Amino acid sequence: MQVPALKVLGQRKSGVQRRPDPGPPRFPRSPIAAAPVRAVLCAALGIVLTLGGVPRLAAQSDGDSTQVATRDKLRTLFATYPPAKEFRWYRTGDPFVIEGFLDKGLIHTPRFEIFVTVTTHKTIWFRVYPMFGGDYINLDSLTDAKAAMQKLLRQNYSNFFFWGADNDLDVYAGFEFTLESGFPEEAIKVVIRSIPLIDQSVGEIIPFMEE
């Protein structure tokens, strides 16, 4: 099967892959199925949200055979699985990061930006950044960051995705897989189908973003 080529995004001058230009805003929990994979949830969310969270991975190069094979399987899945085709996927300057947009069927955010990273530790990271007012939701810009963090932490108890904040204090919803039992295709399909549902959680923290 011939897989459609993904577009390639540029890089910042620093060499780290840039996020795509968000462009003009448009406003247009499912349980995971059994799969040979161990889902890795965030082990210290209080620390993640309070201290700045998981850093974005530095750009990787070359990679090992597992990374390459996993990345290629992800590209094929994103290009052929019907729900994944609702997203717009791009290659980045980092060969092991796939970037995507979702801006259809959302109510509380005009767009999700998704970063899917195949790490050197045989894991796959999904990071979903909701947009608000043309930018990412940043803890420093909230009217009551402490209350918002408490809300996010409570959501982690029952939500399919976990909430965190990166080193820039931008808020994201995340999910992680290990590759202990091979490529978790069916589980990844569940994650893809569940990304639009994050919009419901974004609605719960909108009051902290409005004056």
C-alpha cells in the first residue's frame, strides 16, 4: 500500500522543531480496549503541574531500528485509519516527531495541536495542546492558576488522558505507551478516537481564561 507523503515543517533557528503557525482561529472518555501495551500515566502530576512539567524532547536524529519501525508504522496508521484522517498530519524537523492539527467538531477550543513522539526509551508520547484566543493555554495567563491546576488534577482521577504543563507552562493533555509487547496499533486507534473528547475538559477550565 502506498502511503501518502506527509508535509514537512521548518525549524526554528535554534534547531528545535517549531510548532505550526496556528493561523486564524476557527470554531467549527472512552475506556481503552484490551491491547498488548502498558499505558504509562503521569506519575507525579502535582509536581508536573506545579513545577513546570515534562520538558519537550530535544530533536532526535537517526534513531535505532525500533524507533524507525515505530515511526513508520505510526505514519502508515495516521494515513490509512479513517478517524486519523480527520486530522492534518505533518512531518517536523525532528524525524521522530509527527505533528498534527484538529480543528473540526470542537466547541470549547478552536484547535488542538498534537505532537506524537517516538522516544529513545521505546515509548510513544501523545501531547495534545488546546488553543484559546489564538495561542496555547498558559498557566501564567490564567486568572486563577492555582484553582485551574486543582481542577486539572481532579480531572486526572477519572479522565482518559492526563493533564500536565510543559516547561513553558503551556497546558496539554497526554497519553503514553511503552513498546514492551510490540506496536500497540489498536490502543493507538482508541487514543486517536478519544482526542476530540478532550474538548469537554477544556470547557471546564474556560472560566479561568476569561476576565
